[in-house]
Amino acid sequence: YAGSRPLYDTSDLGEQQHDESREISRAHHVIDHGSREGINGFWSIVGGKLTTYRLMARDTVDAVAVSLGVDSPCRTADEPLPSPATGTPYWLGDRLAALEAEGGGNAELVCECELVTQRRLDHALDERGDSSLDDLRRTTRLGMGPCQGAFCMPRAAAILDARGEGAANASLRGFMAERFRGTRSIAWGDQLAELWLTAGIFRGTLAVGDLADTPPRVSGVGHAAR
């Protein structure tokens, strides 16, 4: 999948500019085109992320309400989202049962968190040609689940190696180093324990020794999880 992230250019606010888009703030901005360009009744909400959609909606409605003279208190924090019509929760087992029923490559799970099968990986590699594990992550969601690649990446790297698709070991190290870089500074409690488990798998079992920095040690947490 691919898409555009509507990041807001803050140069007019005097903020520092960045060379890479990943360094730009994901904060959202509510723009009143009436005060900026004289177009009354026209508002824009830009930036933000999917996970902050309710905050974005609240800020937008609050801004519009003020312009209309509405002073009713905001109820976003008190109003629950509407329940689904069926009331039946999504069950991952339905997808798993369907894959097992097909058999063959679709019954051979590589990534258990995201139900990525070997057949799906083979198809992605056939379509893309020489690909890294990070390329496959974007194409198939490989390694995007709760374990962040701890268990599926060695399997996927073995598939790359068997197919002769580039440097599998370097691809594995690069992928996991990026996973560590994004989590090691904020890991705590159970997440920190899982990070130590991942480090143990890759360093102790696979002898992969250059995974970014070691997870931080916290008394009673880091040591117990090693």
C-alpha cells in the first residue's frame, strides 16, 4: 500500500525546516481561511495521524463553534463511538481457518501476527524482484505485528536466502536495527521485557550482533527478561 501524509509546512510559523519528511512534526493544524485569505466559512484540518482523529475532529469543531458563537461544552471525551451494527467482534481465527483450508503455501505462516504466508511472500518477491525485508514489510505487513519481527524475520530471511534474493543477512540486520531504534528509547515494563527477548533471540540464537544499541537495563525488569 502507499499513500500521502498531509504534513503541514510550518515555514510561515518560523519553525525549523527539515531535510527529511520523517523529521517533520505530525501535529495537526486547524486553518481558518476567513482570517487568512478572507474566505469566510472555509476551514481546513491538515497534518495529524489516524490515531489522533478524534482529537483532530474535536479541535476542528471547537474552532468552527467559536466562529459561530456556539458556547456549548465539548462532549468528545464523554460520547462513546457508535457500536457496530452486528455487535460481533472481529476474530482473527476466521482468516487463519480460511488459509489452512486452502493448504499448500497458504498454510505455511511466516508472520503469525499479520498472517503473512510463504505464498504471499513468494508472490511479492516474484512481482518486485530483488527486495529487502523492509520492502516486504511495506508490501505485505510482514513484521508489523506485536512481536515486531522477532519471530517472523528469521523465517523471511531464510526464504530470501533460499531464493537468492540479495543479501539476506544484511537485510535482516537492517530491519531489526530499525525496529530497535524506534522502540528502545520508550520501552518500559512488558514492552521492555519483549525487547530484551528479541535481543536474546537475535544475539544469542542467530549471532546477530549489531542491532542498534542494547535495550536499556531497568532493575527488576530488564534483567528478569534476559
